[in-house]
Amino acid sequence: MNAHSHVGKEVEELCSIIRRTGQVGEDGHVSVTFGQLFETYVTISNKVVGILLRARKHGLVHFEGEMLWQGKDDDVVITLLQ
């Protein structure tokens, strides 16, 4: 398996976790806080922030700020766009 397809699989898994654990907002998009996502995802991968940044680059998720830090950014809302 090459690196690109592996990263794609990780991004898909991340989006799936957001779908399962998040709440549907009035706009129909599913959102979860970084703290909730980190708690759920850290057991699967310690690369959650890198995967989130890649997912945002591909237009799959939205969140405020350039970077996310455990603890400091636990209340930042991550919204699934697709």
C-alpha cells in the first residue's frame, strides 16, 4: 500500500468517526469538538491533528485556527463538510 492511499483511508476513517460521534447542526452538517474527537480517535491514531489538517486541505472538514492542541483547543468545533 502506498502512502497516499493509506492517508486517504485515515481521512475517511476520521470523517466516519465524526459522523458517528458528532451532532447534526441546523445547517445539516455534523460537528464534534476537538476534545471529543481526540478522546475517541487517540486510541486509533496519535496522528489525529495531521489527519485533520489533511482533511481540511481537501475540503472535508472545517475548523478555526491553523493548528489544534490537546487541552487548549478541546472546545474548537470541527465540522464535517461532506
